[in-house]
Amino acid sequence: MIANLRLQHFRSYADASFEFGQGVNIIVGPNASGKTNLLEAVLVTARGGSYRVTDADLIGFEQPWARLDAVMDDDSVRIIKLVSSPRPSKSYDIGGKPLRRLLSQYQLPVVLFEPNHLMLLSGSPEGRRAYLDDLLEQTTPGYQLTRQQYSRTLRQRNALLKRGPAVAGQLFPWNLRLSELAGVIVRARSELATRLNNELAQLYVDLSHSSAKVMLEYQTRFNPEHYETQLLKKLELNQDIEFVRGFTAYGPHREDFAVTYDGREATESASRGEIRTAVLALKILELRILEQASGRRPIILLDDVFSELDGSRRKLLTSYIESYQAFITTTDADIVVQNFTESCNIIPLGG
């Protein structure tokens, strides 16, 4: 857990320090007061990067550097430095040990919940892919690197496709590499989807007191066990079409998962409230899986989510997070505070 945090030239903060409680920390203030920036600083401290912007955008306007200094509950210190010139760079100091990358063993487990996540089931497939991939990055060793390598390989292949059939002879090694990485990604996603599905139905019943049968299924064009071979064959057969399109039409970057209610897709048959309960269930499962995988209690970040939920769902969410270190942003502290029986640490921010 993070006991206190100093922000220097980080986003909208010139130099500010905050003390945090071990339980629920409520960050309250008007819009544009820096609430989400503070939440983002906690995330960067824990995992090394932002969910919203690039590292360069974390540095304050026209500033050459930014720095975060965090004291943990065991009195150890972690420092993150970002430099914009002479060339962009980022470095870490974890308990006195300098690092160029925040390796997985030094990352803190984090569950982030922000308003866009409430659109998880009704929004774009990209958001659902990111939900699986972000959770896998925190729970599966090597997955982050595989994901990065896949993205680079995909960009290279797409760049060749845009050059036209004249470079057809150069495609095969990229087809092969893309297929190899794709197989690793799809099997990991499929296994995670199965695990989520095994717990989702009962958790949804517990949360909603409904008899609806809720299921999650990963949707893939090819058999995960033979994904490499089948994708490679498809890429070879559709090469001419893809030269015309200029992009790669098959692979995990085009796949999705669906949640169904009694056999019908949620977006077709479920109410807004039912969909939001299912999203809550998925975030709770994310919390459970992270805690089991890491052996540590995750930090929970809620960015203005309470105002988007009705009273019953606020209580549901509260019952699951009040025993964790949580950071909740809001413009109205009363909406949040009334849901917690234990004392909260209030962090007021000015306009």
C-alpha cells in the first residue's frame, strides 16, 4: 500500500504531497481540480504507466522532467523519474535499486474502474480486448512482452500490405511471426475467458438476486489449440485481398468476447441496469483473479464511478472494496462517504 506520494511537475501538479490511508481514500474537488491526475499518479507509481496518455504527456507543460516519490506502508521508497530532453526517458528506483524498466515483480496489482468501463459490454470490441489483455499482463508472466511484439509485428505487416503486391515475397516471415504470437495471445485469452465464465454466473446471481443465466464466451475464428496453423493458412490464402484493403483482417486484434443473458447477447436483451451489474461482476472477478495471482491485495482506483451508479449498485461495489486500499474521485463527497461504515480519508482539492 502507498502511505504518501509527492508529485513534482506531474500533469497539473507543480509540487504537491499527499498522505493516504490504508483503506478508502476519497479525492474530492470540482472538475479540473486535478482529481484524475492524482489517481493517474497512483497508477503510474504502481504499474509504471498511464491508462490515458503517453509518458511525454505526464510531464507538466513546458517542464523538462517529472517525478513521483512514494513511501510505502513498509517504509520502503519507490521513485519514478520522467525526462523530456535531451531525449525522452523514464527510470525507476525501487527500494534503492535503480531500474530502467518496472519489471513485473516490482509492479503493484491495480484494478482501475472508470466511467468508460461501464460501456464494456455495449462499447467497442477494442475495449473488451483491452479488458482481457490488461488483466493478463498483470497475471501472466511474459504476456506484456508478447502483446507488444504482436503489435509491432502487426504494424510491420500492415506497412508491407500498404506498399502493394510488389512486396509479396517479403510477407511470409511476417505471416509466420504474427501467427506464432497470435496463438500465444488467443490461448491465454481463451483460458482467462473460461475462468471468468466459470465464476460469472453465480456471482451475477449473488449481486442481482436474479435467476438469469449469464455466460461469457471468447469469440475466435480459429481453434485456439491450432491457432498458429489455421491463421497462417488464412493469411496466405487472403493475401491478395489484404493487399487491396491495406490491413490485416484476421488475428486476435480483430476478436472479441460476448456476454449472454439466457442465451441472448446482453446488448440485445439486457436492461441498462442488468448490463451494469454484469460489468460490476467482471470488475469484482478481476479483483479476485489479481489477488490470487499476485498473493497481494490490489489497489483499487475508482475514477468518478459512484456518480454513474444507482444506490443499490453503489452498495454492491462498496461491499467489495472497503477492505482494500482504494482511491475514489468524486465531485460530491457525500455520495461516496455515506456508503462506507468505516472511516474514510478525505483528500480535498481546490478549484
